Amino acid sequence: MNLEFFEALYQSPIQHPMMLWLSNLLGTGLALLFIRSLAPEKKRPIRNFILLWAMISALDAWLTANHVVGLGALPAPLASIIPFLFVWAGDYRIFLAMDSRKFHWRGVAASLLVPILAGAMTLGQVPRILFLTYELLFLIWILIYGKLTRLDRVAPARRIRNLALTFYSFWVIADLLILILPVPANDLGFAIRVIPNLIYYGAFGLICARVWSIEK
């Protein structure tokens, strides 16, 4: 087997955006099925939240691809700004969901801390070092945030936090393999990296639906 196959797949439109769109669509559909029996007054805000973030995730998968379908490569300023905004939004939705969809400035601040700190710590480094630093910082920070806000004592918030811990942990393992293993063995890291990508784009709405449908 050609190990470099997975890196080629990872960089291709098949993985990003096609597989990510499919994961997002499947996860959203299952989430909506999960809440279909809820009372309308309880179902409506959950459904709206899930659909909002599903649309944002779909845009994320589209606009952060190496070659944006229908647009091509983005110009230099947008090629940096747009991914940053979607990374921030992807983290912010976790903090927002942990707070039961209630807006708090602490969630905004919490989701900005890691990208700013990781960027400052990795100036001049290759992108993979930035990714790994970001992932490790987020894993540490979300655990600290849960303690500081006492949300780690709240079962729904804890389950949503655990979702984030899952895909960030997979990313850490994948990026360590990519950095440590020689070519072409490090292609295993790209194979593993597809897993958290699919979870990130597809499982958020489903976990939220499950958590909030059983929440009293």
C-alpha cells in the first residue's frame, strides 16, 4: 500500500470539502431525527441552534479548503482571515453549547485565548507546529475552563466538553505522527487526521441533540 495515499486524500477535494459536507449533512439529519419527538417549545430552540451551526460548518468546509469550489484559491488576506474566523467559531460553539446556548462574554474570551496564544508562541514556525501547539493548548484550556466556571460539574456541559476533548486528542496524535515519523510512514498521521475532521463537522449537532433532549 502506498502510504502517501492518505496525504493525497487529505489534501484533495474528496476529503475537504466533500467528506466533511457529507459528515455534516448526516450528523445534522440524525440530530433532527433525535429531537423530533420533543415538545415544540423545547424542540424549536435546539433545532435552530443545530441548523445554524450546521450551516456555519458547511461554509467552513467550503471556504477553508485548499481549492475553494467555485472560487479557486482565496487571495492572500482572506486566505488567512477566513480560516481564523472559522477556527474561532468552531471553538466558540463548544463554549456556547457548554453554557446551554446562553451567550456570555466569557465564552467569547475563552474561545479567543487559544488562537491568540498559539499564534504568538509559534511565530516563524511551520504550520504543523502551530496546529499541534493549538491543539495541546485547547485540551489544557477547556479542562481549566470547566473547573473555573464549574461547568465540569454539569452533566450536559461535561458531555459536550468530552466531544471536544475527543477530536482535539485525535488531532494531537495525528500531528505528532506526522511530525515524528519519517516520510512515507508519517502518512499514517494523515489517515488518522481524517477521523477527528469527520467528528468535528458531523458530531456536534448530534451530541447537542442527545444532551439537550434528555436534559430536564
